[in-house]
Amino acid sequence: MIRYVSAVLCVLAGATALVLSAFGDWIGDRDGKDIPLSDLWSGLGSQTVGLATSLFVPLVIAAALAVLGALTRLRLVLALAALIGLATAGMFMLQQGRTDSGFDHFHQGWTNAGGGALLLIVATAVLPSQRRATTVHSYEDQ
């Protein structure tokens, strides 16, 4: 029971950090919700986009999968959520490293996303596996 509560607390903290990271500065004065999702593959540009095509989408999907994984006690779903969060933060870091400024301009949004994804990895390790109810029969009952 303690492991499950610890895992749920890690999931809640990690999912909250992922969602809040979309509203924090990632680079310069640009929030994660303003950075196009396509910039993760094509390089960071200066254009801004709406919420539906920004970094907000994979971060919210990761947070929703994390909560679903904790509620159903499915480690695979929780690990997938952590992978999506880490991939988003990692691809952004890779694209940031390819720019002229290098790694000098990381802000709170990126660190929240990375920290939230790491909390989801911890939750995946701590989450107890599903147990099936077993019946214990004594020899006296027969």
C-alpha cells in the first residue's frame, strides 16, 4: 500500500510538472505552448502557434497517460507516459544544442518537463504490480 501511495504521489507531481511546463518559458520569452511541435524535428524557429499544435499536446498526453497508468496500475502505460515526456524534453534539448547559443538558454519550462518525466520513471519503478486474488485452501476444509 505504501508503494502504491508513493507511486501515485510521484505520478501526481510529475504530471503536474509536465502540464505546468507547457506554460513556462522554454527558450527566451517563449512558452512551451507557443513552440510548434514540428520544431522538435526541423529545428527551433521563431514562429508561434496555437495550443493544438504546440509542445502542450505531447506534455498533456503524457500527463493523462501517467494518471491512467497509476489508476490502473499498469506499468507499461506509466512507462509510455515517461517516455513521451522525456522524448519531448530530449528532442527540444537536441534542437537547442544545434543552435548558435547552445545550451545556455534553458528555462524553467524545460527543466519542469525533464523533472516531471524523471518523476514518472521513479513512479514506474515504485508502482507495485497488479496482484490477482488467490484463495488459500486448508487441508481441513476438504
